[in-house]
Amino acid sequence: MKITREQLFAAPKLARRAKGRFDRGMEAVSAARARAMEIAQQCAAQPLLIPNASQRRRLARLRVAES
């Protein structure tokens, strides 16, 4: 972790709080990644649904726009 000038010369209590916030943020990100992986695996296991008429029209327009 790179230490900024503010962290280097800050009061110890302020630096501890900043480190705590950083650590909590990293934990939140890793938990979100784990949840995303679980959801992705569940979605991959489910069969694909057949789109209804309005969805088919929208998909057709998107395909034309990409071309």
C-alpha cells in the first residue's frame, strides 16, 4: 500500500482510522466479488429463457444497429 504525504504526517489516530476504512473497503469489495461469482455460476447453470415477442423485436433492432 502506497502511503500518501497526508497519511505519513497525520496524527496516529487519523492514520489508524484511514487504514480501518481502507481495510473495510477492501473486505466489502472482496465480498462483492465472491457474491458476483456465485450469482454468475448460478446463472450459467440455469437454462436460457426464450425471449418473448417484444424482446425479440428489441434484440433485432440492436443487431441491426451493431451492423
